[in-house]
Amino acid sequence: MNNQGRPTRPSGGETTRRGTFTGNRALDMEEALIFETGRLDATGVDLEAPAPFASKLGAHARSAAIGLPGLTEPEAVRHYVRLSRNNYAIDAGLYPLGSCTMKHNPRLNEKMARLPGFADLHPLQPISTVQGALELIDALAQALLTLTGMSAVAMSPKAGAHGELCGMMTIKAALAARGEDKTRTVVLVPDSAHGTNPATAALIGLSVRAVPAEADGVVSAEAVEAALAPDVAAIMLTNPNTCGLFERNIVEIADAVHAAGAYFYCDGANFNAVMGKTRPGDLGVDAMHINLHKTFSTPHGGGGPGAGPVVLSARLAPFAPAPSIVGTGDALSLAEHHEGRQAFGRMSAFHGQMGMFVRALAYILSHGGDGLRQASEDAVLSANYVRASLIDLMSAPFGDRPCMHEALFDDRWLKDTGLTTLDFAKAMIDEGYHPMTVYFPLVAHGAMLIEPTESESKASLDLFIMTLRDLAMGALGGERERFVAAPVHAPRRRLDETRAARQPTLRWAKPTPA
Amino acid sequence: MRYLPLDAADRAQMLARVGAPDIDALFADIPAAKRLNRPLDLPGGMSEIEVERRLTRMAARNVAAGSVPFFLGAGAYRHHVPATVDHLIQRSEFLTSYTPYQPEIAQGTLQVLFEFQTQVAALTGMEVANASMYDGSTACAEAILMAHRLTRRRKAVLSGGLHPQYSDVAATLGGMADEEIVRLPLDPHASEDIAAAIDDETSCVVVQSPDFFGNLRDLEPIAAAAHAKGALLVAVFTEAVSLGAVRSPGEMAADIAVGEGQSIGNALNFGGPYVGLFATRLKNVRQAPGRLAGETVDADGRRSFVLTLSTREQHIRREKATSNICTNSGLCALAFSIHLTLLGEAGLRRLAALNHAAAVDLAGRFGAIPGVDVLTEAFFNEFTIRTPRPAAALIDELAARGIVGGLPVSRLAPNAGLDDLIVVAATETSTPDDRRSYAETLAQLLQTGGKR
Amino acid sequence: MTETRYTKDHEYARVEGDVAVVGISDHAQQQLGDVVFVELPAVGVKLAKGDGAAVVESVKAASDVFAPVSGEVIEVNGAVDAQPGLINEDAMGRGWLLKIKLADAGELASLMSEADYAAFLKTLA
């Protein structure tokens, strides 16, 4: 048992719970590691040996064995197909992860990204040979500017957190140009912020000052004014915020921040709620990163890659990092160096996540302006539909009021059941659903954040709602085993995470003979 | 619209349940003056046929690397990726799954990460590797920050053989974080005395091998010099296939090994997405950035994998995190791992040998051209030549003749006085005919002095 | 005379003569869950009351431990380094973290007594 009385390690002796010779259960299969099934001399790639030649490696040649097993093609295919079947995925079911926007990943995007004219292109080819690539990046950049009402966009950040870093660095560069980077070293951050926000501030030497939200879940202009001082560089706000609420005082907040000589960074993770409904540029935002893998459907890939372009206001535009696309029409080029301009430097090698740009542009072209607005409206409607269908059973920190694209519940409704948010989440797994985001944001105790997205049919939403109602009523009705033992039907039951952290085993090692 | 399942009847029913008169009632918190009451200035939604037409036309304006003799590396390398790799990464369960925060239903991803970490550790000769970073350049910058944390010093010394854009990224992050970054001048001959630049305030030296110019460098004496002053060695590579033929960073006593994994499993993709490799000694792992997959058991005693040591990361430690990184490069790491599994040790060594042979062949041909000097003595699949005429113009003339000849150093370092250098790469995707054609064309161009 | 005083952040200081044995309370350990790692200060470090003294990590959280009193760190508990689970098993006893030589015994007066801490815990429930 762990501290909370849930089984996480075997009570004594291994059990062949499954009762079959292989340990498999029909299509639910166990799969060993490649280090246990592969061989150093096996290969699934036929390569001819080079003709004899005089090596120029000198003393640098690698003679010792590396330790990399190989598999032939049929063995490799089986290995990875079997592994894949142990994963939940958007393609398989509703993925209600709040703040992650698990919408459908269109397959047209995959086909377009694989066109040789995009995929088989080296970033440093002569500019005359990559005009179509620059045209694509520019088209996406223009679309993002239209959607956000901002003046410029830095396309190079490789992920959302990287985009945050880029945006904050741009702000720091703008302050340096005014000679204020040494005096303005504090960033205002609400308690509900995602962990990347304070982590980003700390990375560039800024300290964090918390801004409290009001009882209704949003930040007031008064609270911001109270926290503003000559030492403030910027405020970092997420809008809609991590509680799923639109920061309705945002314009007054932006005005106060600007009047105090500071900048307004907006975390754009929740942009899916407001496409075509409002624009960050109109709200006073100076910099906002966009998660292409959230709002613009590029696939999550089991954890990445993402892409995090940053839209900038006119006052920050001069400080955007290298590279940027310059020129017009048929003669586009790349400005790759920042000397002589005010760009603060470079976020990464090369130009950005081109593979994700193709996918995002295909998504935008497919929807058009009306389609994107419809997507946001459906996302908000679906979240409210789920919220309204559960609010009689589950408690919400800010009462029975509408949300944006995600619905936040807390664990007060569970308090007499002896069950936790985690237990509830694990029971969802047995019902065939990936759990919602849990224990975030920190401002809600035992938070449960549900974001269905616009990709769900009404039938799918209704089944999800009925399932959660069944679970909730079960919990309130005294059911216990269904929750504390969950999940029992997944490929694995609850894992011993304590052991993983106390005795970290981070790679396979050849077992030593007993 | 083909991606939006709700229809008008659905929406009406849902609004009724919500108790809202219309959809705009749910957007009431947007200040009235800031509501967009007009359509966005974007074209209307397109069918698949229209999107394909538009994007195919854009793609056709580019010269795909595989359509011409191709000799460009400089941090990204064109290799053949077996068809199986791209097929497997497009399986729904790999493509459309999220970060494995619920391990019971993510053992596919987690086991792959555990295998990937083991492969990267083996390849780099280090004890432990993370589940990947965005790319080699950001991995390098993060390694420097880690060295600062471990040594409690703030000065990093960057070799003149480090890829100029990697140095730019490190300098950008270091400058913002108030760290000191010492950049040695670009070093095409691998003749710098980096040991002399290390002092008691140095947290790390960052050395690339094979370096930006292709030189193979012996890192062992540099490691010794660093350790003697209490500093660390960060070893960098941009061509992962080289580790199938050259001594690993771990063998040369590196403390942190970082590099670009794109060469294995991943297309060129005009610069991204790529996959950063990050490996170190076990004793340093708590200061390492990025995700880590670890082994454990479940409640039935079965071997399982889970993300672990998460308290280093942003979602828990917030401003005290080792980095702000959230995503890794999951799907690219998967592609890397599948390709490396298909190759196996024997296949990787064979692939590396083919690469080296191609480069040796091409360097030999250049050596026979009057006025062209091959500067690099020991190299893997990339080397630097000096030309009698400015390199950038030559590369453009070669492009006009349908050959992508390499990188003119002046493109990445415009003010370094190295305008007559080209960094040339030859991988297994170049044929003997390609190489012969390049050498002959270059010779012609130099004879005629650039006239067409 | 041994008395134990508590902070609102759930640190305790068990006074033995002019030395305070510092750790996290049983309540804190329960909230944290299984402890997986402890970061302890170096012996000889001088702490002011309220300074970050140690970090206790569970799987899902990392908790800063703040010095309840000022003074020099004269000893740290090597046993929790090797066996972080001791903090869960016996937070008040074998799971102690560090010993501080009291710089100002007067600081103890502003900490909660055992009874006050028990009452404080009830308000949190």
C-alpha cells in the first residue's frame, strides 16, 4: 500500500492473474524489451558493404561494442504494433484533458507534411530553392496575425514552453533597450498559472510575485494595480484562464500594466476558446504564444513535438529573435542574423517546426475563418453542456456559472466518500476513458478539469456524461472497490511510483548472473 | 464542416440544457467593445481537394533534396529512412496519444521511451539519457545551465568548432540568464587551445565532435583539463550516425553528452521537428532537464514503466524547476528508436561505414582539383574545403546547375573572414555518379571563373 | 527538558538543551505521501528563521522545509538520505532532518505548542 491505502505493489509473490500460458489475453498482449528479444548482429535494413577504402578516422575509430540490439523488419513491426495497442489515443476515444485541447488530428495534415517538397528540404539550402517553404511559413504567420490581431510573429519556438521563453525574452530585450532590465525584475503571475509560467520567469532571472484571483475566479484590475510597482517587468496571464474562465477585466488590467511601464504576456494555451470571437491584440496583449499542437490540431505524438510561435504587439515587434522572413511575393528570404537589428538572439538552430507549420496551415485552410469561429463556439458549447449535465452531482469552485472551453470541478463533493480525485480518475479508465486533467489548477482542491473540444459528436458527449454520472452516483452511493482498486481492466493496474522514484532504473541493464 | 460533428439540432439541444438563449451568451464575459462582430479576414473553408491543390503548388516551388546531387549537412543530414519507420509512427496510438501521465493506459509510449533512453545512453557511452529535448541546439543550451547548477559557477567556454547557431542559442539563453558565455573564434583547423581558456570560474567547456567543420576531436585531454579545474565537459554532436564509427563522448570522459538525433529516423523537414539527445552520469540525473521514464512494477507485480523524478520539472517545482521544458519530441524520438532498432548494432556500423566511405571518396576527388584544399584531416561524413573564389557565389552557381554543394560558412558566420570555406557532407544517399558530377562541375566552374 | 514546538508550515523543533532537532510533522508526511528523496543542507551552514533549510520530495510534490529557528546546522540525518521512507514511518522520531544550534532561544516562544498545533490542525480539516 502507499500512504493513501491504495494497492501499488504486489502483496506477496507474483500472480499470473491472467491465467494464460503467455500472460496474454487475446488481443491484450505482453511485449518484452528490444534488449531482451533483439540481437547485436540482427538487422532489418539491407546495406551493402562499402568497397575497400582508406579510413580517415584515425585514432577516433570506435572499437568497443555499443550494445544496440537489432530486429528484422517483421519482428520490429510486431514489437511496435503490440506496444502501440497499450496506448489510449484521441483516435480511439474522448480525451477530456483540460488545457491540452485534444481535438481530432486530421490525416490530410499528415499527407501534406509528407510531400517531398516540404519533408525532403534542408533548412540551409540556397534560398532560391526553398521559396515554397518560405511562402508556407509566411502564409501561416499571416493567418496567425489575422486571428490574433497582433503585428508580428516569431515562428521559431519549438513548443509552448519555448514560446513562453521567447515571449519573455522579447520583453526583457525591450526593457533592456529602455535601460530598465536591471530595475524591472519581477513578473506578476496568478496562483492558477501553469507551472511553465514561473519556471520560464526564473530561467531568465526574473522573480515571481503572486496576484490573487477574486472569489469568482478571475483577476481584478485592483489586485493587479496593488501588485504593480516600478520593479515589475510584466504580467503573465492565461486567457481564458486555467479555471476555464475568460478574464473579463483583461482590458483594464492591460491598461494598468502599460501605464506602469510593464508588458503583458498572455499564455495562449486556451486560445481554442476564442478564435473569431475576440483577438488578443484588441485586448492589450503584447506577446502571446500559440500552441499549434493544441489549437491547430498538430498531433501530440505521445508527448511531442509541439510548436509555439509567438505573436507580438507593435511595441515588441522590433525585438523578435532571428530568424524572420523578409521580402514579398516571389522573392522571399530569411534574415538569419541579429546583428544590426534589435532582435535579441536566437531560440534554436534553423527556422522552426516546419513539419508542424504545414499541418497547422492545412488545418486553417480547411476550416477557413467561419470554420475556426465555429470550432471555438462548439468547443465552448460542449464544455458548458458537460458542465451543466454534471453540476448537480459534482462541486465546482466558482459555483454554477458558465465556463469557456473547459469545465472545472473540485473534490468537495467527494469529501464524505473517502475517495479522492485520483480514485475517480482511475475508475474512468476502466470505463474506457482517459481521465480529465487532475490536480491542476492548484487553486482548486483536487481539481478536475474537463475539456471535450469541438471534435466530439453529441452522442459521444452524452455517453461521456452518462458515464461520469454513473461514476459520481456510485461514489456518492458508497461504492468503493470500483474506485480504490481501479483500474482493473487496463494493461496495467496502479503503478508503484514511489519505488520508481526511490530506486530509479532509467535504462535497461544486462542482468548480472546470480 | 468535415471536422465538426455537431449539427444545428445538436447545438439547439445543448443550448437548451445549458440554459443559454444563444451561443453568444456563453461569450458574455468578453468586453462588449472587444467582441469580433465581423468575419475574420481569412478565406472560406476548403475541401481536401482544394487544400491539396494549394499546398502541392507551394511544395512544387521547392527543390527536394532527393531530386538533385545533395551534399549539405551542417547540423542536419539526409539519410535513408526505411519505409517501416514512417508507417509505424502513424499508428493512431502513437500519433494521437498524449504525454503518458496515466501510465496504466500508456505503456506503449512509456516502454518506447525506456528503450529510447537505453539506446541513447549506449550510443553516447553515458550512464543515463532523458526522453529527448526539442533539438540539439536547445539540448546544448540546457546542458550548460545544468553544468552551472552542478558546479555553482556561471561561465561556459564554447569551442570554436561548435555549430555557430548552437553557440548563438547558448549565448542568447546565457545572456538572458545573466551567465557568462565565452565564445572562442571559429576554428576550421581544430587548432584552438581550449584548455588555456579554462579557469577556476569555468563551469563547463562545450566541444563538438565531429565539429561544425567536420574535424574529429580528441575530447579526453580536454576533459582532463576541465576536471583539473573543477569544470565539466559538455560533448556535442550534430550527426548521430557518426556514433556508429567514432569514439563516444562517454569513452572520452564527457560529463554531459548532447546532440541532434534527426539523422536517425527523421526527415530533414526544413529544420524541424527534430529530436534533442541528452545523456549524463547517473549521479547528475537529479539536475538534468526533461522527462525521464523509469522501470517499476504495478499492483500485480508486472514490470511497468512510468515517468519519474518528476519533481525536477516545471509542473511541480515551478520556479525552482531544472528547466521550463514541458513537451519532449515524442514522435521524433519514437522514429529514432524504431530506425535504430531496425538497424541494430551491425546495421548502424555498416551505415556509418558507408557514410565515411562516401565522404572519403568525395574528398579524394576534391583533392585533385587545382585550387581546392581539403582542410579536414580526420573526419566522418563531413569536411571543409577552401575554394579560390568566394564560396557563397560558387554554391549559387552550383545550385543553378542542379547541385546542392554544401554550406558556405559565410551564411552562418558572415563576419568571420571565412568566405572561402564550404562545409561539405556526403551520406549514403549520394551515389558515386553524384560525387563525380559534383567534382567535375566544381572543377569546370573554377576553370571558367564563374562564367556560365 | 524536551519540548516540541511547531510552525504553521508543519515543521517541528524538538528542543534538547541548546539544540533544536528539526523535521516535518506527522501531518505533513501524510499530506506529502511516500517520500522519495530528501535534500539536506551542509553541516556548518548558518540559517535564519524562515530560510529554506531542506527539501522533501514525494512522487507528486516537492516541499520546502523552512528553518523554524535561527542557528548553525550542526548535524544532518544521513539515515533519511538512504531511506527517505523513514520520514513516513516515524516523522517525529527517526525521520528527523537536521539539528540546529539555537542562536536565539527566544524565537521558540513564537512557535506553537503541541496543544496549539493540534488545535491548528483541526482548523485545516
